[in-house]
Amino acid sequence: MRRREFIAVLGGAAAWPVAVYAQQAKPMPRVAVPMLGGPEDVEGQSLVNALKQGLAVLGWTHGANIRIDVRWADEMSKLPKVAKEIVELHPDAIVALGTPAVKAMLHETHTIPIVFTAVTDPIGQGLVENFTHPGGNITGFTTFEPTVSGKWVEVLKEIAPETTRAAVIFNPDTAPYYKLYTSSIETAGASLSVKIFEAPVRSRVEIEAALSELAQQPIGAVIAMSDVSMGIHHDWILSVAAHYHLPTVFPWPFAAKDGSLIAYGVDPADGNRRAAGYVDRILKGEKPGDMPVQTPTKYELVLNLKTAKSLKLTVPPMLLARADEVID
């Protein structure tokens, strides 16, 4: 071998370990998740686990080839601070559940890809330009079609036919889109002789006051709007409603499992599992603004017979047959 060729071979061999080291040192992809609530929140943890499960199916395992950082905000006022912390982590993607968390993230970044879940009216809230081509650094999954909310009144009337009044509770700060829901609910209420009135609440104290006022007159019921605050406080709403013997309707299946008489809507965990697919595509180079916003694919009707019995209500057999799940 000529001297020049021999030196070239040695030089190439010396570079091999460096190349291997550079490949090994490539940083692990990082996904950040802002969550409204606390780490002790069972439902919140199940939503995070749903995302991890969805990613695992696609070959991304937390701690092995991807890092998932969850940052909790036990109060909505702390979301801006959490959003700043997340941006400082320089994640490759962000998964944000609920309109408040998404808005907090968009205030901090218009470059890091964001996948949202459990969001109502993303166009009206100014999050995306349109469903087909969201634009910018964001896309995701809506949680509910507001016109379906009339179904809450219909099912309530089937189980509790004597109901004449229903309070729709929501937090106007976290559900500024509430008119989309109340419009459909009022239409259904008018056709079924149920008077609907709005009950905006911002705290547990206000929730108790609203339900106490509702209970002053007979044959009332509570309808909780699809609102992240109602999800966080669903245990308190159910406790106060049980105290006043008020039937409750929630938009999430987990609420019926925790004691709501009726739940009809989308499982939030399903949205997080579906979001994993978009995270996978983003990590492989796709832009979120080119990925269409997706609507729910399945609505679940869950009935709690134990709650019905405590309220001295009988669930019609035809409704039982239509239910996706019945809790004894």
C-alpha cells in the first residue's frame, strides 16, 4: 500500500469512534405536557398515561427513546408560568389539553409544534385558521360538537321525565365558547318543557351556591358543560349534587363512573391517545400547520344505576339497551 493511501486509511479509522459517539450523543426527542390540575389528580394522570400508551404503540417509550415532561398547574393563574418553563425546556413538541393551556402555550411560542386535545371551537378561539390547514405551529383534536349537547337534555328527560328545570354550570373564564352549548341545550329544553338557565361558576364556593339555589325549587337537574374547570371540579359538583339530591349530566364517561347519573360525550383519554399519532408525525418531520384538525370519532353514553336508585329514578329498558356502559 502506498504511503499516502495508508495515511488516509488511518485517518478514516480514527474518525470512526467520533462519528459513533456523535450518533450516540444525539439528544433524545422531548415532548412537554402542560396540565391544569395536580399530580395527585387520578383523572389527570390517566390522561398523561393515555398519551404515553399511544406513543408506545408507535414505538416511542418514555425513558428509552423519548422523554415526556409533565408540568402541572394547580390553578389556572399558574398556566403562564408553566408555559414559560416548558418553552425553556426546548421540547420537540407540546401536547396541551384544554383551551386555557393551549392559549398559554401560544402566548409563549409560535415555533414549537403544539398538538391540542379537549378543545372546543378552535377557530372561534383564534387557535387555528381552519380545520383543513390549521396554519402556524398548531393542530389537534376537538373534544365535542356543541350541537350534540341537546342530547344531554333528551337523555335526562328520559330518565327523569318530571324534570322541569336544569342549570348549565360552566366557568366563563375557561369556557368562553359556552353560548355554542347553551344554544343547543335551550333548543332541546324548549321542546321537552325543561327551563334552562345558565349558572356561571368560578370556584367551589360558587358551585355550591349555584346548586343550593337550584335545590330551593323541586324537580331540578344539573348539566355540566364541556369545560376543563368542570372536569377538575367534577368530584365537588357530584358531592354537592348528591347532597341536594339533584340528577347530574356530564360530557365525560369518567364522571358517570364517579357518580354522575348520566354521561354522554367523548372520552378525553381517547383524544390523548390519538394525539400520539400527530406527535409521531411531527417528530418525523411533518409540520403541524399542514395536519388537519380532527373531530371526535365516538360518543359514549354511560349510565349509573346506583345513582339512579339513590334518586328514586328508573332507567327505561330501551335507554339501557342504547347505553355503551351501565354502572351498577
